[in-house]
Amino acid sequence: MPEISYRSMVWLTYRLAATFAFGLPLVLLIWASIKKEGSIIRLLELYWKIASLMAISFLLLADYRPIGYITTFAAPVMMVSSVWYWIDLNEELSNLPPWRPLPFTTRVWRWSLSILGLISTFLAFRSLSCVLEAKSEYCLAWIEAPQGLHDIIEQLFRFLFGGEWSEGVAAFVGYLGLTAYLIGILQWILVRLPKSGRIAGGF
């Protein structure tokens, strides 16, 4: 795949992610909260916990941290898994009237996120070599969007708080977030999974 084509695909993935991995689930969460649709609220709460790995990836890539390529590869896999894994939530969602706007939109979103996840995982897999060598065009394609967002946050941070939001600070926050994320995942694997299996429960 030519480098310019790969860069275009990465940017398209980021744009689609802004819609289907951030914008639409946020709208659905607000919508479900207004409608008091418990199963959809629970699904989206779990999704946002798992999807925080993508935000962590942005923080790490803003400072060229190689581990950011690993989390970028893992994030779509985790995000797609989080919306299909739970037996109890799948049953509750399947029992909702499919013609109602909220359940229908939720189903469309889950399938759209799954397709996006497959595309993102394929593209991110090719960037795993960047963990060892992060200077090729393939690697830089993944850094452009995180750095652009970092510049916006830096300006807002300076305007609102009068302080500096540097790449190093972003990476530090990213490492803290990743540590907390891994602790949460290990706690679920070692404690909740053996006890509850694929039941969402209190995760």
C-alpha cells in the first residue's frame, strides 16, 4: 500500500472514530439516560470505560511514545469486544422493540463500530513495527492527529489555567491512565471474570 494512501486511510479512520467511537455513543448515552433505558445505559458505561484506552493512546502518541502504537492496536479490539461480550446485556437489547429509534440506533452503532474496529485493527497492525522504529511515514501517520489535538488542548489549557500542557505532561498523564487501566483490567480478569463470567454485573 503506498504511503500516501496509508496516511489517507489512517486519517479516515480517525475521522470515522470521531463519529462512531466518540460522537454517536455520547449522544446515545444522553439519549438513553433521558429515556431511562437501563440496558443501553449499562452497555455504554462499560463501553466508555474500555474506550478510554483510545484517549490514553492519544496522550502517549502526542509525545512519540512507542507504547502508544501498541495501545492504538489494542483499543479497537477492546472497544468492539466491550459492546458484544456481555450475555445479559445482549439478551436485554435483543428483547427491546427493534422499531423503536433508540434500540435501532444502538444496533446500527454496534455494527458500525465493529466494522470500524476491523479496519482500525488492520491499519494499526501495520504500525506495530513502529514500537522499535518510529520514524517512518507509516508511524508518523498515526501521530499527526494526536499532535493536532494536543496543540488544541495546549492552547485551551494555557487560556483557562495559564499553565503549560507539554508533550511530556501528556505522556505522563497517559502513563498514569494506562497504569490505572491495566490494574482495572487485571482486577476484572482475576476477580470478576471467574465469579461472574460474561455477565456485566458491577464491572
